[in-house]
Amino acid sequence: TALPISGAIYLSYLLQFYVPVSIIEVSLGWTRIGQSSWSPRVRCFSYTLRTLLVVGTCILAGAIPNLGLFISLVGSISSSALALIFPPILYIMTFRSSSGSRPRCRLLLFFLFSIISVIGFIGFGFGTYASLKGIIDSMIKSSTQSKSPCHAPQSANSPFL
């Protein structure tokens, strides 16, 4: 099962990085949206950025012994932010001066959306803590197991004790 998964990652990795790299390049001011021609300097910066991102993710994947815990960390950060924190904040910012609603209704919505955002921050904190704790525990466990690779663990009823 590992070979098909690694093949799928190998074939789709650049496609998955296309959108984030494009957003980073536009936000850094290197390119404009829809720009097709690059100067040699911008092309060099772009290739350097892409290389650093790929190498960085490979280092992270190799450094973390249990990739499931890292995926859990990314999920705890992004899902709570995308589902519970950002939508209420964006709604409040967008419709805070809406003249069509009554002030009492706006106050109630502000209160409810604030509660949702606070719950999102609490979930973000606990989820991130649990994921980081699991990653650190896994790293400690793997480092203590790999200290003596030549010596197998001995049981209590071993004749060599």
C-alpha cells in the first residue's frame, strides 16, 4: 500500500504546490495575477522559493517520526481557523455597519459570533497542544528506542540477567 501512495504524492506534489506558491509570489510582489512572462531575476527567486518549500516539507516529513501526528497538527490549526474562527470574524467585519438590521439584532449576532470564535480559539489551543504533545512524545520515544540498536530488550525471566 505504500508504493501507490508514494507514487500519488510524487505525481501530485507539484500540482498541490502550484496555488500556494502563486499566492506567495503575488503577495511578495514578484508577479501579478495572470502574468505569463517573468524576468530572469523573478524566475530565479521563484525557483528558489519552490525549492526551499519542497526541501522544507521533506525535512519536516523526515524529522517527524509519525506523520499522522503532523497531519493532526495541521488539521487542528487549519480546521478550527477555517470553520470556527474566520467566518464569524469576517461576517462581523463585513456587516458591522449594516443599515438594514436593527441594533438589537446586530448586538445579538455579534455576541453569538464572538462565542463561536472563542470556542474556535479554545479548540485551536487544545487541538494544537494535543498534537504537539503527541509529536514530542513520539520523538522522545523514537530517540530512546534508537539509542542501542544492537541490544534487544531483555525480559525479566531471561537467563542473561
